[in-house]
Amino acid sequence: MISQSGSAMVVGVGPERGLGAALAMCFAEKGLHVFMIGRSEEKLNNIVKLIQETGRSATAIVADVTDEQDVGRCFDVLRERGDIIQVAAYNVDSNIPAPFLQTDVTTFTTLWQQNCLGAFLFAKEIVAIMQAQQQGTVFFTGATGSLRAKPPFTAFASAKAGMRALAQGLAREFSPLGVHVVHTVIDGVIDGDRARNQFPEYVEAKGQEGLLQLEAIAQTYWAIHQQPRCAWTHELDLRPFKEPF
Amino acid sequence: MISQSGSAMVVGVGPERGLGAALAMCFAEKGLHVFMIGRSEEKLNNIVKLIQETGRSATAIVADVTDEQDVGRCFDVLRERGDIIQVAAYNVDSNIPAPFLQTDVTTFTTLWQQNCLGAFLFAKEIVAIMQAQQQGTVFFTGATGSLRAKPPFTAFASAKAGMRALAQGLAREFSPLGVHVVHTVIDGVIDGDRARNQFPEYVEAKGQEGLLQLEAIAQTYWAIHQQPRCAWTHELDLRPFKEPF
Amino acid sequence: MISQSGSAMVVGVGPERGLGAALAMCFAEKGLHVFMIGRSEEKLNNIVKLIQETGRSATAIVADVTDEQDVGRCFDVLRERGDIIQVAAYNVDSNIPAPFLQTDVTTFTTLWQQNCLGAFLFAKEIVAIMQAQQQGTVFFTGATGSLRAKPPFTAFASAKAGMRALAQGLAREFSPLGVHVVHTVIDGVIDGDRARNQFPEYVEAKGQEGLLQLEAIAQTYWAIHQQPRCAWTHELDLRPFKEPF
Amino acid sequence: MISQSGSAMVVGVGPERGLGAALAMCFAEKGLHVFMIGRSEEKLNNIVKLIQETGRSATAIVADVTDEQDVGRCFDVLRERGDIIQVAAYNVDSNIPAPFLQTDVTTFTTLWQQNCLGAFLFAKEIVAIMQAQQQGTVFFTGATGSLRAKPPFTAFASAKAGMRALAQGLAREFSPLGVHVVHTVIDGVIDGDRARNQFPEYVEAKGQEGLLQLEAIAQTYWAIHQQPRCAWTHELDLRPFKEPF
């Protein structure tokens, strides 16, 4: 059964406690069918199951978002369903901190491919669809580094700044055509599987309110998506109240 | 009867179709008692009446927000009620465009007093209250000029940039203490009495969706106020989809 | 005897080891007569003497730069000489750090008057002169706080952000008319009498190269003044190499 | 004969009337041997000849700056000479304007490779050298798009924003180690062979002072290179006085 209210798309869905999954579950809860793109079939299927358990529907697509053909294939699946795409999010966030002189060309390139080139490939498809629909919201999830480059995050910041400029150019070109382009600046650590696995002591020290909770981020994405087009936000920051900035 | 959910405060309430009134009516609709500060008793009473007609309550206070004693008096009234202040907005927006060499010292000073000094006087009181409460959201309504100074708006931009820095400093100092400080960048023309009286042809030419609708702005203020403190926005822009930027 | 090459003007000349004095001495060394505005006759006369000892000339004017009539009087003196004004600098920098709730309205207002209103009064006069000349460079000396507001410098940052916006608006309006408007962001501590008196341990700890040397700043001001108008800089930062940012 | 004062390096040297050549000729004129990297042997040899005619010396290296091995080879040549490298500039500026939906992945990737990846490859080598020297200035030539993404320059802006973040991260990491990292924002059209060939009417309409003259840009690069390390500029804009911004 096709949902009356259309579909959503989230690129970069991984662990159950991750922002991609949280956005997908939020969009599903609101009644949208959700297309989820990720690299791990197992992880995607897990989220599909969770969504189905709530009586909603989702489609998992395993793809490499830095590969043009893979991205094209994702959108073929999406077009088959024929839904209006209400909202989409490019949520790939890949970071490899290193002192600059220890950052090799592969790292620099990979970070750009995942944080910026993938966003470009995604944008080409989604913006064309939303322009034709004359509606839709597209999110690009940025980070502190999108605005300020600090070691050991120089390579990451370079990639994220490239994605931010992409989002800004898209907003200027496609807002007048009815496409709501949003860039979020996530300034702080997200309380999810990644942080809990990679730096558990930090997570512990910050405490629950010192970390960005997944549902709280999703709540703001949805609120921004609800904006009527006479008053659109293009860029906003999100940070825990305790976070220095 | 005192509302269970506390009070709100809006500084800079004027015409019925103005952002101050719209914020007040939005906060009232959500169940908050609203303290409204403005210069015209007649205009304030009109909004009180509109709010009362919806079964809600409001208090009108005539005051000059650039005068320390007047501002103190407003907060005396507010403290008498003894409510929690959930949300407050400094919404004074005074603009006198002029070529720079025709901008006199009185204009430059007045714009600063209304856009920046008043915000400071308001902040001193509201931040102390919210810090004691360990909760509350305080909005500062900014403009395009807050970020970019362009003639003939140099004096206005100087004042607004001053207010933006004030809001930013407050966010850094009081967020960790539980006060949510928000700066909004209103980038475009608000569809209200001011624009309709001052440049009706422009309003006509832009059309309804080319202008920021009052209720749409209020909707976003409320959504930002709803953010849990683990994921607060400090700054966001709001503009019509057609607005070049 | 009137100098062939014209005059310079520095507003905010105080101690011998201060940026105002350093700019004045630099401009004098380049062959310009220098008008110096400050609050202390004694300090000004000291700099006049130093400049005269090098065979150059200067005029000291005691004035309160936040007072319109005083500023008018300074420019009367300047106009009497009838020189071309090659370069001018608004160099007043007044800072009173305090936690926000301990910042009173007098402090907030005074910081604005000295850092921003004085710049406005100065700008009104100097821009009119340089527009008529169709040449001239006018500097506004900013600070870290001009771009980022951090406690305990919120009031200072508000005033400096206001001055920055003023300079930006002036650049947009008067560059096409031949007036070079420059805003400098001094990001770090200047090695002068003020720092040495107020926080000598900090000065000691930073070491000579960890502090902005007066002559080094003046050298860059002069280099920017030398730019042909086909390639003007409007804004630049200056910081010691060791300074974190 | 090896110059006493060391060497300079310019990456991105093409036509005689281009910024790369102008920087090379400026650095040569100041007494530095100049290593010049470009894609056209003919063009490079032409500049070598011009430099030699002034009694100075230069080395031409044909290389693809987006290829890691080619860049390594350039630095092998440079290291052979054994000079101190006083100053270096990454000056590759490649732009292909297009509506977003007509920008293909090859264009997006190529612009990033030339404007950003090449800067990374260059930075890895030059920063290591200058860190060892404990001195040296490295310039990254940016553009309007480095700060603001506007169609039809979205792909270009994305690449340039990436390079800007790279430069900013480098400045934060290597300034304290004695390496002066500078990012310039060229805001306007450079009066050179490229503009004269590609849009001659625009060049004609702007007039000489409406375009950035090559020597004027080089003059500012040199002035910034002369800054003592107690007062370094990291970022500055350069635009013709008539240019709207």
C-alpha cells in the first residue's frame, strides 16, 4: 500500500543508534515511506524491521554513495514507487582526524568523496525530482568543521566546507523553484553507537544532556521541513547547551 | 487564573499585523500568559482584547525599552505575577535608511538605542530570571543587516550587528546555565502593517509567498523554543523562498 | 611650510608605546604631517615632540571623540591647514571585561560610544573630505571581538561589531567614490604600555614575538594604504604567529 | 650562482599576463630564484626567458598538480637546489560555470582536483619544508566563491571553500611552528589574458581600474610576505574599488 503522504529518503543509514536511522524512523513515524541508503545490508535490514514493527514501511538500498552508478540505481528504485518525495537527507559523515603531515592523499580524497562528492551525486538526482515536484526539503548534515577548520580535522573540514558551499549554491538556485535546501551545523557529539564505541569515556563524561540526542535532532529536522515556503531556514546550528563554542 | 504553564514576554508589540503581536498571539495560543511591551497603549490594548477573545490572557505594559527605569518597571509587573517565564522575545526593529552622509548623530544613536541598547536592558533582566529558573528561551529578532552592512542601511546594520554580538555573547555565557539564547536573521520583508503602509507596491509585487508571513515566523520561533537542551539552535535565518540572498 | 605629500590623521593617540602613537610616528616618518587626537594633552605633546625630533611635524588636538562638537572642532583644525588627507585611522579601543550580569548600562553605553559612535562621528567628517578629494585611506582598528563575542567581552564585542558593520557599509558606499575603507582585526595582545601595565605577567609569558609589535602593525597599515585602487583590501586580520585562533 | 636570499615557488603559471606569471616575476625581481609549475612547457619557458632578461633566474617544471607523483617530482627539483624557500603560492584557479543540473561529475571532480586536491598535495610538501626551515610564507589564492556560493559557480565555490578550509586548518597548525599561511580572496576579475580572451567586452566595460591589475596583486602578496611573525595576516580580500560586494 502506497502511503498517501509520499516518501522520504535518507542517505547514510548505519547503526540503529545513529542519526541516519533516527531520521528514517522519524520520517516513517510521520507517515512517510522511507528509502534508506547505506553500505551495510544487515544494518539497513535491522532498521527496516524496526520501522515495520511500528506499522510503517521502508525500503533498504545497499549502495556506495560516492559511486555515480550506485546513486543512479538508488533513484531508479525510488522512481519506481512513483511517490512524491517530501523530504530527503544527505547524512553521510565520515571523519578521520590526523595531524596534517600524516594525512595521506587517500584519506583526503576519501573524506571528500564521502562528505562532498556523494552529496553532489545525491543532489543532482534529488534536486531534479523536487524541482519537478515544485516541493520538497533536502537536508545536508554538516558539522562544526563546516565553518571552522581546526587540526586535527583539517581534511574533514575541507570536505565539509565543500559540502556547505554546495548546499548554499543549491539553495540560491533552487529555492525560487520550490526546493527547500537546508544545511545543519551539528556542533557537538551525537549520542549514538559511533561515539559510544569510539570514545566511551568522553560520552560518559559529557552525560546525556551534554550530547546531541538523536530524537532531538530529528525533531528539529522535521520542524524545519514543516516551514511554509514564505519563511524558510537555510542554515541552523544544533549543539548541546553545555557545549562551548 | 494563573496559567499552569507559565508566561511569555514580547518586547516590541505594535500593530495587529506585526511580528510582535503575532508572537504574542502564538504564545498565548499555546497556553502562556503573555506580557507585551510597546509604546502605544491603544495598540497593546487591541492585542490584549484579541488574545482575551480566544480565552487566553495577556498584560499590556506601555514602556520605552531604551529607558532603564521603564524596563525595570516592566519586569516588576512580570515578577508580581510570579510565573515561570517560558519564552521571551526582543522584537524591536527600527530602521531609518539613508545615505551615510545624510545620517545624523541622532539617527545613528536612536537606531542603536532601539535595536541594541534596549536588547541589552531587556537581556539583563530576562537572563537573570531564566538563569534562576534554569530554563527559558530568549529570542533576539535580527535582520539581513545583522550579518551584512549595505547602504543605505549602514546605521541600521551597525545597530543590528551590535545586537547580534550581544546575543552571541549571551549564548556563550548562559547556555551552560540553562538559558536558550536564539538570534534569528529575518532576511526579507515581513507581510505586516508596516510594509503594507510604507511600500504597498513592493508588497503587491512580491505576492503573499514572497513575503514572510507572520504566523510562519511565529511557528518557527515556537519550534525552536520546543528544542530540548541537548540540541539547541543559536542562530537561524528565515527568508521567503523567492528571496535572493 | 606645508608638506608636499599631505597629511595624516590618527584618532586615539595616548601613550608613547601605544598603537595610536605608533601609527602617527609611522605616517610622520613617511613624510606626512600628522593630526593626532587624544584625551591627554601631555601624552599628545610627548608624541609631537618625538615626531619633531625626527624633523617631521604634527598637530595635537585634545578632544573627546564621542562628542560631536569636539570632533567637528578637530576637523576645523585639519581643514585650516588645507592639506590633502592621505590616510586616517580611528584607533580608539576601549574595553571593560565583566560578566554580563555585572555589566551596567553605563559601561555598555560608554564602550559603544568610544568604539562605535566615535567612529561614526569621525567617519562622517573624514569620508566627506576623502570623497571630495577622490582619494584617501581610512582605517578602523578592530579586534577579535569584532567577529566573535565571548564572555567576559560581550559588551566590548557588541560595540566592536557595530563598528565593523559601520566600516563595511562605508566600504560599500564610498569605495566606488575613491575612498579606501579598511577594517583590521587585531587578534592578540599589542605589546604596548597598556598591556605592560595591566597584565605584565601575561606580557612576560607571551614573549616579544607572542605579542603584536607596534611597528609591525604600522608597517601593514602603510602597505595597505599603498595599494592601488584596482586591488584594495577591505578587511584583514593581524595576529602573532603563536596566537591560537 | 645560487641567490643569497633563497627561492620562491609558484604553482599554476600559465600565460604571460596571468597571476601566476606576475607572482613569479615579482618574486624574481625581489632577488629570489623562482620555481614555476605549470602545464604548458611553452608558456613556462616564455616566463623563464622574461625573468632571465631581467638578470634573474627561474626553473620551469611541467607538471600536473593534481597528480601526487608529479607534485613529488616538482619538489625533488626544488630540493636539489637546496635553497631556503622564502615564499610559495598555490595559484591554480580553474572555473567552469554551469547551471547545477548541467554540471556533471567530471566537472565537479576536476574543479575540486585543481582547486583543492592540488593545494593539498602542494601543502604536504611545502609545509614540511617550511616547518623544517622554521620560516616561509605560503599563499593560497582564493576567490569570491571561497566565501559565498552562487550559481552558476556552485561547483567552483565548493572546491574553493574546500581549499579555504585547508588553508585555515594549516594556519592553525603551522603558524606556531613558524609557517605563515595566507588565504587571499580575489573578489573581481583579474586583468589578464584569460579575461581578455574569454570576455573581452566585460574587460572593456570595466576599464583598467575596474579590474585587478596583476602587479597590484603581486605587490600585496609581497607586502604580506614581509610581515614579521609577531603580526601575521591569515586572510585578506582584494577587489577593485568599483566592484560591488
